[in-house]
Amino acid sequence: MNIDSNDDKSNPPKTEATGEPAGGEPISPVRGDSAQPPQSVFRNGQPPARAAGLFTLVTGFLLWADLWTKLAAFQFLNVEVFTTPSGLPAVTRSPIHEIFPGFALEAALNLGAFNGWFSWAPWLLIGVSFLALPVCFYIASFRSNSPLMVTALGMIASGAAGNLYDRITIGGVRDFVRWSVQWGNHEYVWPNFNIADSAIVCGVGIILWLEWRRPAEELEQPPQTKTEAAE
């Protein structure tokens, strides 16, 4: 006597090699992370377009602030740029307008980099500034991992662009911030600088701080299992 079993109908025979129903379509597991989009360059999920927008915003605002303060300071101090008989740019004698002890406004023209370095190679400085702009934009848009890093790169780019504008249009960089320290009978004066110089220094400082913090953050993360690494 033949007795049909419901269990046999509900559970078709399976192949020994794959464990899949014989004659049926293979069953592929559905993984939740397979439907997720690829991770962004930002750890918090911001897309490259947003990174480029933040970079452009920071760069544009600080560039405007640098050029405006240079113009305003030189006009306030009644200082003009002229060309010497040797063909080099220079500024008329500038007064020192003290804001508070240790901080004053004094117009100066720097033909080089920090403290006049590389004044003999202005085209080298122009070339470095030109190169810095696309490099900073590329890293900020496609290689950065945090908004703070993008902000720092925008600060560096704005400083490079502001001083580049001066070198091309004037032949030197306009400085107007004067810091000094009185020690006994002697006054120690820091080389005059501007907003662009400050933006570059602060941007580099932020990047160094982020790089110093990164190893500690990676050590705090738990090690991945083999399953997590395969996924």
C-alpha cells in the first residue's frame, strides 16, 4: 500500500554537493549590505560634492577677507605701492598704528615667502601657489575623511590664492599685521604678515593635529573578525 507523505512534497530532494533543490533555481542569500551604496570619502556620509562645496565656501570667504583687509589696511595707513628705478615694487613709508600693546598695523611689501625667503625666485613662489590650489581641491573633494580636514585644506588654498594674487598683480605680498614683544629695553618684532599667512599656518596646524590624532582613533577601534573582513 502506497502512502503519500506530505513531508516529501513540501521538501523536494536536494543535491548532495550544493544542498539546493534538484531541478530548481539556486537560492542566493540576501545580504543587507549588498544593497547599500558605496561609502563616501567622508566618514559621516557626506558625498564628494558636499566636500567640494565646503572647500569652495571656506576658500572663497577667506580669500575675500584677505584681499579686503589688505586694501583696507593700506588705505587706512595711507600707504601706496610704487616701482623703484630698479624695477622692483615697494611701498611708501608706513606709520605704526598701535591697536593694543604688542599688536599694531604697519604696511609692508614682502617680495618673498616668510621673512623674505626666496625673494630671488618669485616665479618659483608663483608656481608653488598655482600647484597648491588644484592639489588642495583634489584632496578635499576625493581623499579627505572629515569636514575639518576639508576646512583646513580650504584655509591653505585661500592663503595661497590671496598671496598669489598679490605676486601677480603687484609683484610682492602686502603685509600689515605687526606683532611684537617687549622684553626689558628691547622689542622683539615678528615679521609682518596678513590674513592669508594666518590661514595657511592655521590650516597646516589643523592637518598636523588630525594626523596626530588618527593613530589613536584607529587603535580604539575593535579588530575585525574574519566574517566582517569578508563582508
